[in-house]
Amino acid sequence: MATLTVEDVLRVNGSRRFAVALAAASPFGSLADALLAARRIWRNEVDVPGWLEAFAANPPIGTTSLSISKWSKEEQSVARSTATHSTAQDLSEWNAKYRDKFGFVFLICATGRTAPEVLAELKRRYANTMIVELEIAAEEELKITELRLAKLFSPETAAPRL
């Protein structure tokens, strides 16, 4: 059985509402149980302000800042390693355009994606309306949350108290 604290969940997803609800739903008998609860809570109990709070906890894709979390670095490692100078510059410019248009960071589950793939998706999604983009970004945040929950449950990761 895994009991999650609010602090454990905030490492996974920056929405306080989500963290409180998922921690309250624990303990979980398995990762599958935790994922089911996370999906239900994210989609049915967290509102747009909660989504935006979670989005704000993510660094811009392609950033090279030393202050980003180990998990973010791992998730963006393929994109960073495949970025040329011009692709990195384009990502930075398009991230800024996206933030200006939508008011939040571009979110994509970057694990395994190259910089050109991420840039193409950013450009494609830039054409979306706000409501469409909010829903897509929320689903991308959920994918990231699921990957990070799996890391919490992994024996190689600093896991929650079991």
C-alpha cells in the first residue's frame, strides 16, 4: 500500500487542489489504482484555475535553466539533445508567442520527442482557440502526471512511504 502526502503529489503535479484530493484518496494498492484515481480527480474535480496552477509548475519546453527539476530534465532530454542552435532559438520564440497568446506555458508530454517534433506541435497548436488549447494542455499535463506517478511508485526513485 502506498500512502501519498500532499508534498509527494505536488512533485508530480503542481495543482494544490489535485494534490490534496489525490493524497486524500490514498493509500493505493498499486500504481494502477493511483492512476485511476488521478485521472478521475484531474478530469472531474480540478477546475481551470487548478489546471493553470499545475501548468505554471512546468518549465518552458527546451529551457536550459539549471533550476528545472530532475524529472523535467529527463522528460525533455531527447528534445534538448536533438535541438540545434536554430531549433532551440525557434522553440524559445514560439514558447514566448504561445505564452503571450494563451497566458500559460506550452505543455506537451515531451518524453521521447525530438526538438523538431515538439516545435512542429507547438506551431500547430498555436492556431487553436483558447478552450481547445486548455483542454489539450490539461490532457498533456495528465500524461506528465501519470509518468511522474509511475516514478514515485518505482523502487529506483525516492518513493513515498509504503
